[in-house]
Amino acid sequence: MVIRVLMADDHPIVRKGLEMILSEQLDFVVHGVGTFPELRAELMHQAPDVLLLDVNMPGGSGLEMIGEAKKLYPNLPVLVLSIYSEDQFGVRAILAGASGYLTKESAPDQMVNAIKALKNGKRFISPELAEALADYVQRPDGKKERHDTLSERELSVLKMIASGMSTGDIAKSLNLSPKTVSTYRSRILEKMRLHSNADLTRYVIDNKL
């Protein structure tokens, strides 16, 4: 049985390497894209059996993209692939609707099994992700991290601010107006009880976001 995999990653070398790994499987047909617009166009054309999605691509949020894909195909299994550890973004990915999460460090060893599990209607929860999920569930609300209160779009804006991008650059990247970006910034500061871009940057660095 052929498994059609659509892979979205903005790094051509990474994408090519993963395509080579997956293409060694006789029952895998792999197609890769490098931007969110390309991914949207592919999804509008046809649903893959499994979507392999990099969570951190320019021009948007991979976690938001999960929601977009699920609106088109509610049963589409999404495997998130990220440089971030499970406790940083794995839990958010699962809460956003992903069926599995892998770090790029562990991907080559586990990716084939993960994709096959998702194709068969199962989830792929690594021991690291299981531990992160258990920690999240058992953590009292008062001890949740400040960034847990942010939406996926707010989290994207937070990281862009911390990276030094201007309001105009963020607006262009996310296809928003500068006024809307400023509104997001104000909302982020209020939710996180911080006061300046310097505070936001320090928070992102301290929490390895």
C-alpha cells in the first residue's frame, strides 16, 4: 500500500535529506515544499496520507498551519518535525491537533515508524513527549509557563520580536497590518505581565523559545 507523504520544510538540504530517507521505503511517495503558500496550494489540490510539517517556517506558524490543514481535512494525520524539544513545543503541537511530534535530531531513526503509525490511524508519542505531556497535565494552572497563555499567532509574534524584527517586517512576514502587529504586541505584554521588547527578548532567551 502506497503512503503519500507531503513534507513542508524551508531548508532545502534538510528537506532533500529527509526525502532520501523516506524514498528508500518502497511504499512511500514523498513530495516536499518549502513555504506555507506552497503547502496551502498542495493541500487545496489533494490531501496526502500524512503531512510532515516543520513547526518553524518563515511567514507564519506551523502550529497555526495544523489548524488550517485540519479545517480542510479533519482526519489528516500531521507529524510535526522541529528543532525544539518536546517540552518546548511538543505539547503545543499535540494540543493544536498534531498526531505526533519528532525533533529533527531523532527524526531519521523514528520518522518511518512514526509515519506508518499515523497512516494506520494511531498517534506517535515518543517517551520524551509522553513525559512532557504528563508534566503539562499534572502542572497546576498557577505554575504553567507564561507563554502557555499565548495563542499560536501571539507566540509567533513574540519570537519575531525577540529576534529583532521590526513591526513592519513582522507585518510583512505574517501578511498583517502594522497596527494589527502592534495590537498583538500589546496583548502579549499584558498576558505575560511584561513591559518592553527587552523583557520579551529576555524571556524568550531564558526559556529557550
